Amino acid sequence: MFNVGDRVLAMWPVEMEWWYPGTVVAIDGDFFDICYDDGQRARLAEVQLRQLSIGVGNKVYCQWKGGDQYYPGKVTRATKEAVHVQYDDGDAEDSIVGMIRVHQDDL
């Protein structure tokens, strides 16, 4: 069960194969109001949420230098909201959890 204030990976209802970091901001019966790190909001069922746990070795898609495009890579360091991503193309960067998304196959 999730509580208000919990950090989560939440399914994005428009692209249900992608999960994004966010925070539970309200609970209404069986539904959870999520504020995604980019400011978008959604009301989701519990099955559409996971505990936010991004760690070393996790496959993620990260926004290179905070841009619009997501690129695949793996987390090589993680400390709370900070991550270091080694991209599949050989590039690497320090980033934040708010810049990543996770494909449902990688959960």
C-alpha cells in the first residue's frame, strides 16, 4: 500500500508501456493521485504503481542533458535522486531520477 508523499514509478496512462517517477499526492479510495516529476498528473490504481527503486544495473531511458529525447542505458551509480547513466551508445552522464523512464519489460 502506498501513502501520500511516497515516491513511485507510475504508469503513464497515455503510453502504458512507460513508467515515470512521481509522488503520491492524494488517495481517494482505491485510487492514487500522482504528480509526475515533470508536473503532469494522473489518477491511477495501485497495480499501476511501483516503489521508486532505481539502482545500479537497472535499465532505464534517460533524457540526454535534460533534452526531449530518451536514450537507453544502465544506471552505474545511484544515490537517492542522483543517478549516473552509461548509455548504450557509449556516452555517459550524471542525471537525476526525474529525467528517466522505465519500460514495462524492464520492471
